[in-house]
Amino acid sequence: MSEATMIMSPLLSVPQVPFDLFGLQPTYLGRPYFAPLGVRVSNQEVLAHLRSGILPEDALAYMAASGSMHRYLDYDKVPIVATAAHAVMQALELNGIALDELDAVIYGGMFRDNLEPSTAAFVALELEVPRVKTLDVTSACSGMAHAVEVAAGWLAANPKLRNIALASVETPYRYLDWKIQSQEELSSKGAGLTIGAGVSALIVSRTRPSTGIRLRQFVGYDDASVAPICKLPIGGVFTSQSHQLMRPAVESIHQVKKDAAKWVRPSMWVLPHQPFGHVNRFFTKGLRLDVDRIVVTHALYGNTVASAWVSAYHHLLLSRSGDLVQGDPVLIKTMAGGFSSLAIIGEFVTPGGAS
């Protein structure tokens, strides 16, 4: 019997195929779709929004420390479902997948119009594929990364599924507090000055894309003891004691070193959500990585929440695709309030390369 021969489980009577490394069949992340939303605003222009008692130079220094130069703000309300559905269609087209080949939709964004039912269900309805599986995954800036993890798990568990679309629409403007009255408030509300609006979509598939990432491993790190220091209450505004997240952030990087040492080497590409320069410097020192291979888009778009690392993936393929080599390792690293961190380790696949 060949390796690819279908095997029947005596317990489940479900067709199974041989699993790849880490319990997954060959599973791929296709070419990403990303676009900023709203109006492009510079750091200096952000000051015009601040009704605050702090010095302008203090606010500018905070934004500069994060690497922020520009972000997009959604002054006008963005239709989340229609925007997500458009993004999914763009991602399907980028990867040569027809709508009738789509089996599931996962919404991984932080912002939504309804708590119930799921945003993913409305996206499926907008796409006119109401019978696909749908699910919302919410984990702030780690939402889209966890959506990839869930999608890979679905593909591993259900041989009938082929292609799963993920989408995130981040529309933060109405949740930011522009009334910063003191240096103390700057430390808790300043992170909001660096956040931008954006939309992203991805396809997780069994089918190898011409250019994309073969998924290899997931490494999670969670610490709920720091949950209260970064939050957005229902009906409230966003606050974050970002500096207090450094301890779990550093520990999560050590976890990657411990659990994914096989893949970490200087040639690894890094697609981070985390914008702050000192965290990225710790990446290079702690994981011994080449700083030129850390793709940061914070200066272009701000922190687009769950879409931030997708913007880095998008930017890499647009600006440096010629530098990619078949089999190059890649680390997608997110950190979110909660504390919830996820690292996705994979290898780039390129046109003409092996699977």
C-alpha cells in the first residue's frame, strides 16, 4: 500500500491521510491581501486630534519610540462585513481559488458590528456561500494568527475541508481616547496614538500556492495574570500599559527559542505584529536573527491590530520577493493583551520550488 493510500480508521470510519511534521498534513498560507482603511495621517497631524494637557513633544516622542510615522484613520464608519467579504474575494483571486472551492470563513479581527451571531457568518452570507463553516476568533492583535492556527487544525481534523478564508477589519478610530491630560495618562492611552485602520485576508489551504508559506509549527505563550493592563471594554475606550507587557513578551520569545529551535537560524524571515523597536531588537539578540530580515510596516500603517503582521507579509512579497528562496524559514510573531502570544513557524514556497 502506497503512502498516499487512504486508510480507514476502525473507530471513526473517516478517511485519513498520512500527517506531516507536527501532526499536520502539508498545509499552506497563500498570498495575503492587505489594504489600509481611511485617511493617511502623520504623527504631526495626530496632534491636531489631541485635546490634551500634555506637551506635543511628549506625544511625538511616544509615537517615534514605536517607530510610528503614519497611520490611516477611519473617520467615516467602515462597513465591516462588506469590507471583509471584499478582502476574502481579493485573497481568493490572488491565490487562484474559486469561490465555490471555499469551505470555511474565520473572522480574526478585533472590531465587529455584532456580538452575535458571528461576523464570519455575515461575511459568508455577503459572499453568498451560507453553508460554509464559520467562526469568529478574537484575541486582539493575535486574532489573525490564532485564526491560522484554528484553520490548520480544522484541515488536519477534517479531510473534507480544502480552503479556509480568514479576514480582519480593524477600525479603531471611535475607540481611541484623544483626551490625554497627563504624562500618566499618556502611558496608558499613548498606544492608541500609534494604531491604524486596515483590512486583511488570507487563505489557509491544502493546495500549494505558487508563492506562500508552508506551515510547520505553532508556539503559544499565554499569561492571564496581566490581562487587566491592556483592554477595550464594551462601550469604552482602549487603554494599554504597554511597558508592563515586556515581561511576558520576553518570556514568549524565550518559548520560541525553546520549542522551535530547529527552525530558528539567521536566514529566518520575521513578520512581527509588535512595532516597538526595542522588542524587535530583542528578537535579533534573543533569537540571533538578521535585523534586515525583520519586516516592520509600523511606519507605513501604524499598528493595524490583528492585520499588522499580515501587512508585513504583504509588504515583503511586494518589495522583496526577489530575495525569497525556496525553503527560507519564516517566523510570524504576535503579542496581544491577555497576555496572548502566538508564533507561527513555516517555510517559504516559491515558484518552481518543491512542496
